Amino acid sequence: MKGFFITGTDTDVGKTIIAGGLAAALSAKEVDVGVFKPMLSGIAREALESDTSFLKAMSKTFLSLEEITPFVFTEPASPYVAAKQEEISVRLEDVLKHWEAMKDKHDCFIVEGAGGISVPMGENFLVSDIIHALQLPVIIVARPDLGTINHTFLTVHYAKSIGARIAGIVINGKREGAGLAERTNPTLIEKLTGVPVIGITPQQNEITKENVRDMVIEHVDIPFLLNEMEANVYE
């Protein structure tokens, strides 16, 4: 299976922006791409501003919102906690059942988790358990500012500990007039983790489908990721 699993060093680092932008960039390269975000909390998937609606629009997939995000919860909390509030129990097997039903409907998939790599998703499983089960290369989205080295270092080492293949790191949201930390973090992150920084995306003042697509095409190494997809298939 071709594609990537998008995780983050924390919540609100821009995973959905990068996931949607990558889907649009691949689609622009005439790649048949689908999207999968198994769980959503705090907003209806049908809402125009939901992550699910954004990913569907960016990828241009024919998949329904229900296929893209099969589990939706009302409370804006981790999926496990939000589900418990509604007395709903979701197992890893439930997520994988939905994945198996749709994974062959596109040539490749961009899959997005929730929050960071060790966020609890359901009964006795974390985001990392989904990564391990799907066996897709991981792209880690990190914020650019002070403190990101620690979060990124820990995320990379945890991913490696579960046997995940890390395609690269995208540092998202670099500000104009960035300070010393933002200017030096990318090089130091590469040195400490041994994982390439494949993109440094600027802070966006206006989020539109076109802006996000163009930003990812310009600032993320799409040819590198296309090569990674082919390598992952033939290994």
C-alpha cells in the first residue's frame, strides 16, 4: 500500500493542513489519492470547517465523509475520552475493519491521526498502534518555535521504537522575522534525530484550499515523497 501516515509532536501543530496539502499536491501530480482520518472529536464531520471536509476537498476523493472518518464524538477531547463520555467503545479492530473496506479504492492514502503519536484512540490502543497496523511511512509535523526540539526528538524515538519507518519531518508555521530558535531548529533536529526535514512551511494568514496546496508544493519536497512511496511498495 502506498501513502503516508501523518502524525504530530502535539495537538494543533497543523497535521490536517499538511495532510490536506500533501493530498492536493499528489493529486496535482495525477496521483490517485484518498484520505482517512478515523476519528474526529468536537465537531461534526459534515461541518464545512471540519478536518474531514477539508481532507475530502483537498484530495478530491469520491469517498464519503463517513468512509473518511467513521468515528465522530461530540466532546473536544482525545478520541478515547470523548467516546467514553458517550459510552461508546472503539477497538483497534473496529478501525482496521473500516480501513480494510476502503484501502483499495485509491492507489495511495494520506492517513491522519489525532494529536500526537501516543494519544489514546480507543480501548487499549494509541495512535502508534494504528501506525504499526497500517505499516505506512510516517511524516511527523512539528511546530517551529522554542521547545520543538524536545517534542520532535521524543516523537521520532518513540516512532522508531515501534518499528515505524519515518519518511521525514515537516516543520509547520515558521513566522516572518523568525528568532534564533526557529532559524536553527531544523538543522539541529536533523542532526539529533537522523531524520530529514523535508519541509519548512510558513505561517499562513489565510487558510484556503489553494493557499495550502501551493504552500505544500512550494515548501515540501514532493519529488522525495513520490520516490519514498515507490520504494515502500517495492521493498
